[in-house]
Amino acid sequence: MDLHLQKKNALILASSQGLGKAIAAELVKEGANVMLASRDEKKLAAVQRELSQLGAGKVAYMVTDITKPEDIKTLVEQTAVEFGGIDILINNAGGPPGGAFSDFNDEEWQQSFELNLLSFIRTIRESLPHLKKQGGKIVNIASSSIKEPIPGLVLSNTFRTAIVGLSKTLASELAPDQILINTVGPGRIATDRIQHLDQFNAEKQGVTTEEITEKSINKIPLGRYGEPEEFARFVTFLVSGANTYLTGQSYLVDGGMVKSI
């Protein structure tokens, strides 16, 4: 299948590692130009070199703190200048810390809001003038908690679910401009984030990380954690020319873990 991604221009947040990096790699393989963004310049430079060997797509990067509106504004502007426009926006952000409701004060709630929701809102707002020129695709990366809250992750459960409401609302507002927007939630995908959560839960329960991992795997019908590349291939389809009619939807890539309908 031709995904019609050659020479398309993509901006991907939090793309120096994990899911963001995996998505960037798949897009570059398909011939898209990709702007990487994160706070770690050393990682960004290494990923740029690595991904530049994968396909015909051009890879650039910009050091960005997505909790700062001025950084987001500059990032979007530079992406449009670098590639001549923006066709694809993939919002992504590191997960907030784990804990119960009583563990967090106002400042920590505000930090999570700015990182995991407001950054998406700001980036969409800045990108819309470019996406409206000839239509485009937006994917918001969330969590499996958009379908089933995860114990001990109250911050994530709150703001990831809000992303769904944002995406669903914008699907109708942006449809006249031929902009498709969807939300994708990863289940237990083998990234540093999942390793961190497994360690956090192990310490909390007084068991080994291996025991937590085994317990989690036993809840997944496919019997294993997913690979970042598996998640990335689905996102790549959503932002490709092969997707012309899916918008306003929420999807899980979780190996069948979440049982809700």
C-alpha cells in the first residue's frame, strides 16, 4: 500500500526516544520530512543521525520545552520554514509521575496540566494556519487510561482523558478544513516510561520489577509487551494518505489488555 507520505512534513513532539522516536522512524522510512523536538539536544542529535539513514525523508530537530509557549511558537515556525509547511502534527509528552490523589499539591497538578494537556492545545493552535492550507492530520498520543483508568496514575488519568474531549470537539470544527484528528493510547509498550512505572509499582508493593512485569503480561491476551514499532505503524497509517475518513476517534494499541467496549 502506498501511504502517500513522500515529501509530507511532520512535526513530532517528545521524539528523542520512545514512542515519538519510533513514529519518526516510520515516517522517515516512508519518505516524510520530520522535525524532532525534545529538551535533550544530545539525544536529538543522535536520533537525527540515526534516522537520516533510514529513508529519503529529511530529519531536523529543535530543542524545545513544550511547557513554554514561546518554545512551541518558535518550533512550529521553524518547522514550516525548514520544510515549507506542515502536513502532520503528532502531539506527545512524557507521562506525569505516579501517585494517589492525596500525593499531589496544586503546583504538581499545574505542571501536569501544562505538560500533558496545555502543550497539545498550544501546539495545535500554532500549527493550524499551516495545516489549513491543504488539509492535514493530527494525532494526539495519550494512554490506555482513556478507556480504563490506571490505579496510581491520577494525573495521567485526568489529563489523558481530557485529550479525548479536545480531539472529539476539534474533529467537527476542523473537518471543513479537511483536517483529521485522532487520539491513540498505548497499552504496555516496551519503553523507558513503562520500565519506570514497573519499577515504581515494584517499590510501592515491595516486590521485584520482574514480578510486576510478569503480572502485567498475564493481563495481556497476546502475552507480551508491545514494541514501539508496532505502535508507530498504526500512527503512521492514521497520518498517511491511506486514511481519508477516520477522525474524532480514540484507539488503543494494547494487545487486547483493556476489556472495556
